[in-house]
Amino acid sequence: MPIHNCQVYDYFDKYTFLCEMYDEEGDEIVELVLNFFPFDNSVQIINTKKGKTLLRRVQLPPLKLEMLQIGNVVNIFSKLLQITDCAPLTRRTLFKNVESTFAMIKPIPPSEHGKILTFIMKNGFRIVRMKNGKISKDFAIILYHNISGSNMMPIIIDYITSGEVIGLELVAPDAVKKWRKCLGATEPSEAAPGTLRNLYGENTLKNIAHGCNTLEDATQMLELFFGYEKGIPRIPFRATLNNCTCCIIKPHAVIDGNIGSILEVIATSKKFYVSAIALFSVKLLNAEEFYEIYKGVLPEYEAMCIHLAEGKCVALEVKSDDASINIVSEFRKVCGPRDPELARQLYPESIRALYGKSILYNAVHCTDLPEDGELEVEYFFKLLAND
């Protein structure tokens, strides 16, 4: 979601967020106020209950306004603060008319997913939930209830349930109307230039994606697609946990809008395809557990854990049709060396060369050891998915 990219800020403008931080010394959760000053990208932290300023106003260049979303964890000089709410004025300024809508990418080849996701993010939507899955006829009937009785209904139901789809929760001001406008007319040949269906749609049936007409419909479909029943996802995750490797698109790459671009690099390699994809929020404890193999080995271990926990990440199960290759080691070549600078010298077309910024912010994590591919995929798609 773009937030006032062209706004001119006054030196005293500020956005105020309510946060929680775990205090190790007192073994307690402390409620804090985080003030963010967009004029110079500075922050201030106040403990209002004690009337103390814990951090005087200081510039923090790595912190972006886009990271300050309710529910996110932000790293303020190695202290992790979870944003729980914001002040009324901040809400009115940053989140005016902001709403969620349900979007669904229809059954298309996985190689096409990247450019669709890039289109979505470039059009100002923030993706807050995402996963691939197969939907039932009952789900499809509810999804297309507005055309029940139409001669096209049985054909649409058969098509939409014939393969995998990707469901998304998109957030933006007036998201329902905005997404419908970005989609364009149902018939791609009639869709306005630059709309998704105009660019990539084939015909009325295979017109790339679906959008809801009302906020009520969107709310219902979000619950049906992403909800749980008796602790089990209504739409199961698609990970096979077999002959696979794991790739995690890190929070900084998600914030930078590079999900789609990274998927396109994977698709371009021709050797690999993404069999499961989902967006996750990772707690610090889980990040430490996931990266435990690097504890005492990599000096960046603690910083790696903090970064994985400070925003949403995208987990991928990656597979290959070529059973003869070692998928873990071969996929690492697609990602490139851990250091993006080295990657740019040796493998300039690799993911880290293209989208990495530093050893810590190197765009993606990928499995190191051949025996860990299935374990790492399982950690996200089985353990965290049902947490």
C-alpha cells in the first residue's frame, strides 16, 4: 500500500503507534508509544506509564513508513516492538478508507504467477495473506453466486476447480473497487488498456483473476479461503514435503515489492517450479528455531532472526521435474552466494544479485544442506501453518 509517497512533510509531523515489547530483565510485556517523524525518518520511544522517554528522537534510515503496519514487528536498534494499534489521527491519515478485498489468480501456469503479483504490488496493493490451493465446487458456487443461473456457470465452475489457484488478501484504500478497476472488463478484449485482463487475459473464461463486487462478499471469501475449522485450514496448503527445497523471500524483499520478480527469476531458470506458496508472519522464537543451524556459525545469526521476524515473509516449496538433479544444491545457484556483491560478480542473473542489498538483506533464504530441504518446507507449511 503506497503511503503518501508525494506528500511534503513538516518537521514536526509525526505518526504515533502503540507497541508492545518484551522486557527480558523484568520478564514482562511493556506497553510503549512509538513516534515516527517522516520528515527525517527519525523515531522516538516513550513509556507513557512511567512517563519516561526510552529513546530520544534519532534518525533510523532502515525503517520505512511501509513497515509500520498494525501487527508488524519493527526492529529499533535491536529492540523488537510489535505494533498493536495507532493513534486516531494516524489512523485517519495513513489508513483512511483502507479495506481488504479477496483476489484470486485463476488456474494458469505457475510460470505466469510472478508477473501477476508484480502487477498487483505496482498498483498500490499490500498483500497481507496469500497461498495457493485447490478449491471445491461448493467454494466456487459461493464465489460466483452473482451469476447463478447463467449458462456459463457450469463451465466456469469446471474451469476454476480444474487446477491450482492463488488466493490473496489485498489491502488498499477502497480496495474492493480499486481491484475491480485494476482487473478490467470480464472480456479481455473489452478491458481498458493497462488493466490486468487486457494485458494477460485470453477470453471471458480464462481472464486471469477474480475480484469481489462488495466488501461483504470479500469478507466472506477471505474467511472461506484463509479460515480454519477445528484447527484445520479450510483450503489445505499445497506443500508435498517430498523431493523439494525451501526458499524464503525475506521481509525487506516483500516490502520492496519484489515477490513477483523473484518468482519470475525462478520460472526463467526452466529447471524449477513453485509447488507451494504462502505468506507468513514469523515470531522471533520461531525464527531462532528455524535458523538454529547457523547459531555460533554465522556472525549475523541474531540479526537474521530479527529480520525474519520484523515483517511478513513468503515461503516457497520449490521442486523440479528433473528427478536426476540435486534440487537443493542446484537451486542454490539460482539464488546466488549469500553476499549480494559477490553474487553480482559471479552470478549477475541470480536472485541475490538482482534483489539483495547486503549479506543480511540478501533477498532470500534457501536451504543449505540436501537433507534439510523437506525439513525446512515442513517447518513453514506444517508447523507454522497450523500454529
